[in-house]
Amino acid sequence: MAQVIDWPGRMQELADFVGLDQDGLELIQATREVVLAHGEELTASVYDNFLEFPESRRFFTDEHGDVNEDRLTRRKHSLMRWLRGSIDFQMDEDYPIRVLAMGIVHSHPPLHRSHLGSVPARFMIGTISYIQSAVADLLRREMDDPDLAMRAAAAWNKMLMLQLDIMLAGYVNEVPNEPVAGGPQYTGPGAE
Ligand code: HEM
């Protein structure tokens, strides 16, 4: 029988698994200024990369194969909004639901682009990998303290993996199993 999934609990479990704690979230927040100062160029490079490959490019072209600049600009703004929101990533009740919804937008094409099918999951994985490298590179270049830059990049990597897990849950049909006694339980803000 279908079960209601405890998304915040799942996210907390994976956060514990990869070792992302409050200190890690504060490290990410400490990179706000440098990430935002270079956010536009980072998101632009993600889209340049999409346009390099026919299988990702086709999501941004018109029926003649030309890039639809309006659509591209809108998508860049969406990605920038997401990046800004990621700096304030929280292990709360809302975040995983918003990320899940974002995954579903990519896996289940709305009517106006139903002919294109899902954004292939491999490009979701590839995009997160691309962003992880771009953020690490940025922090290494722009932060004065290399040790801090390294630790902040590791925290970003972990946080982006948590998001990827939930985004891909919008793609995958798993057979859920019974909760295990002593298993993950959400204890953060909003928990009973
Ligand atoms: C994993 C990293 C990605 C993130 C964080 C991301 C982020 C977003 C966001 C925030 C939106 C707006 C969602 C909304 O309106 O509710 C969006 C929409 C969209 N993204 Fe992505 N995206 C990612 C990967 C990709 C890839 C790899 C492609 C294609 C190659 C893609 C193509 C699109 C398209 C076509 C839409 C518009 C959906 C629609 O028709 O409404 N995205 N993305």
C-alpha cells in the first residue's frame, strides 16, 4: 500500500549520513557575499554548458532549433533564485517539499513542453556536479582563507547532494518499505 513519505525525516537522515550539521549550514551562509557577487556568471555558465550538448540544448530551443532567448533568460533567473535560496538551506519541514516540487517540474513535463519529455535524470546529476565544481572553484579563488574555503566547499557539496536526492525522488518509483523501529525521525522546527 502507498505510504506517506516523511520527506523532512528522509532529508535529516541523509544529512546525518553525509555529516552536514548546523556548523556546515553556517559555513554555507558565510559564503553568501562571494557567491552572490558571482552568482550571475555562475548561472550563465551552467546554461552555456546546457547549450553545448544537443540533448540538454533542445529544452531551450524553438521549433527551428534556435535558442529561445526569452525562455533562457527566465530559466537563468529561476536558477539564480534557487542558488540564492540554497545559501539559506535549512533542515526544516518546507525545504524538502519545495525541492521535491522542483524535481517534479523537471521529471513531469507540463503540457507546453510535453513533446520534449522529462529532463533526463543524468543531466540533473550532471548539473549538480557542475555547480559543485563551480562553487568550489569560486570559493578557492575568492576567499582569503584557503582552509575556510575548503570546508565551505565541502559543506556546499553535501547540501547540494541532499537537494539532488530529493529532486531525483521526483523521478524514481521505489517500493517503500515499513519504517524501521529506531529509524530516522524528524526532530527539527515544526516537529510535534
Ligand atoms: C539540477 C539542477 C537544476 C536546478 C536546481 C534547476 C532549477 C530550476 C528551477 C528553480 C526552475 C523553475 C521551476 C518552477 O518554475 O517552479 C526550473 C525550470 C526548468 N528547468 Fe531546471 N534546474 C536544474 C536542471 C535542469 C536541467 C539539466 C535542464 C535541462 C537540460 C533544466 C531545464 C528546465 C526547464 C525546461 C524548466 C522549465 C520547466 C517548465 O516548463 O515549467 N533544468 N529549473
